[in-house]
Amino acid sequence: MINIKILNDYQRLAQEGIYKPISCMDKDHHVPLVSRLEDDDTISMYCVMCNYKIKPGLALYDVAKRRVEQHFAKNPADYSYIEQD
Ligand SMILES: [Zn+2]
């Protein structure tokens, strides 16, 4: 089960330069992908520039989750600027 909040937190930490963002493969813009909950309740990530879209798999998700958890374990104060459930 993929939690969209983890992906959002990951992309936010990437914006801070802490991790490499999950980005569009297009080398001309290469912007971070935005997570979205689809009508069928699955999660996709898409590019606002070209609409390139992926369905993040569990392998990608697990890496993002581990990194988010690691970061907040080490920097509990950073939780303050992250959206809470
Ligand atoms: Zn793109």
C-alpha cells in the first residue's frame, strides 16, 4: 500500500536538497514529479511540464519511505514544516 504523504514528504526533502528528487526523464526540463491520487484510488506521479506519468512501484516507494523515516529520525524538528495527517 503506497501512502501519498510519504511521496510528498520525500519530494519536499528533495526540494531542500537533502535527496535527489523523483524527476521527469526529459532532459530539457527534468522537473520533480507531483504525486496524485487517481479516481481508482491508485497513486501516480506526473510531470507538470509534459504530463509524463508513472505509477510508482513498491521498490521506488520503499526507498522513499526509508529515506523519509531516516531523515525524520535524525532531524525530528524538521517535522514542524511537514504537513501532518
Ligand atoms: Zn516532463
